[in-house]
Amino acid sequence: MVLEVKGFTKHFGGLTAIKNLSFELNKGEILGIIGPNGAGKTTLFNLITGVYRPDAGTALFKGEDITGLRPHQICERGVARTFQITQPFANLSVLENVKIGAYSRISSTRGAIEEALQILETVGLFEKRNDRASTLSTGHRKKLELAKALATQPELILLDEVVAGLNSREANEMIDQINRIQKQGITILLIEHVMKAIMSLSNRIIVIHYGEKIAEGKPEVISKNEKVIEAYLGEEYILAKRQ
């Protein structure tokens, strides 16, 4: 088992963003996380990666308790993430952005550059390597976000809506890229609103609503779960299906 979350709870004032949430993630698996806007999905990522500290609960990475560690300490252990809103170093080149990630594992400048160039080739950004990050399109910024995370050589990567906002061609390319990452042996925790992506990529899916897990299972089971349909589409959708 790569990741085990036990009883995560997080409050922001009077708001409970995550409530007694538990799940397990097996090595080499893609686990999808879905839920309505405001369900607590990104908060969950922030808890796992040390941006927030949970009010209750623990996270174990390969059996080690990483709860309360700082983000860079968790990254050093082999956990990387992307952000829903891309956050490149805007005034640096694409290559320099990825090189910074590589420094978390590689001490030499030459080694970091070589690693960064290889990753840029993998994600399809090699030709953009000398461009300033601020000039990239949305699709290329998403690829850069992924490349920065991959540069840290993670065993587990948390992807926060890397397909959202892409056109059909770009979305298909990103789905193919995620499949390749899994085949390299990297375990993936995936938040996504694009149902084509989440259903085709995930080995299992967890559904979160108001910070609580309301369903868990294989994609074909989740897609028929009435609790899930109601959380997304409302009771009228369920009634219409029954008529």
C-alpha cells in the first residue's frame, strides 16, 4: 500500500471541509476523486501534501506517518502534486521551471538540466523549453505543471484537474500521458471533473460530498450509484430515470 488516509477532518472556522475521511491507495493504482465544487477535494490534497495540517486523522505514505510534515519534506519522500490553478514561475523559462523541480533529487546543475529536458520531451514541451512560462497557452501550462511534478521523481503523484479546461485534442493527449505515467510504476491520485477522463483512467473512484465519502468503487459501479447521481444532478434526474 502506498497511501493510507485515516479519519482526516479539517475545519475552517465553522465550516467542516473534510469530515472523518478514510481511504487506501495501492501501488501502481489510479484512484479518482470526484465530487461537486466545494466538496473538499483540493482541501484533501492540501492535507496530504502538508499545505494544511488536519484537525484529526493521519496520512501514512509507505507506512510512514507524514501527517504534519512540511510540503518539501513530503516531496522529498516521493509525493508530488499539481495545482488546479497552474502556478509556474512566470518570468522563468519552461526549462528553468522544470529544472527547479529536478533539484529536489539531483544536486548537479548538469544532471538537473538533463532530467528536465528528458521530461519536457516526454510531456511534449521540448520545443517550448526556452519560452518564458508566462507566454504559454492553457494546454501548455497544464503540461508544464505536470512536468514540474514529474521532475521530483515521485512514487505518488496527486493530479488536481489536469484535464479541465483543455480542448478535445489536448484532453486526449493528457489522458494518454497519465496512462504512460501509470505504466512507469507511478501511483496516481486524480481529481477531475471531466467524466471521460475520470471514468477511463481510474481503477477505482471515491466520491466526496460536503467533505464526506459517500461512495467508493469501480467506475462502472459509481456511474450507476443514485447517491452520486443525486449529488451531481439532483433528485429530478433520478425520478426521470425511474419513469
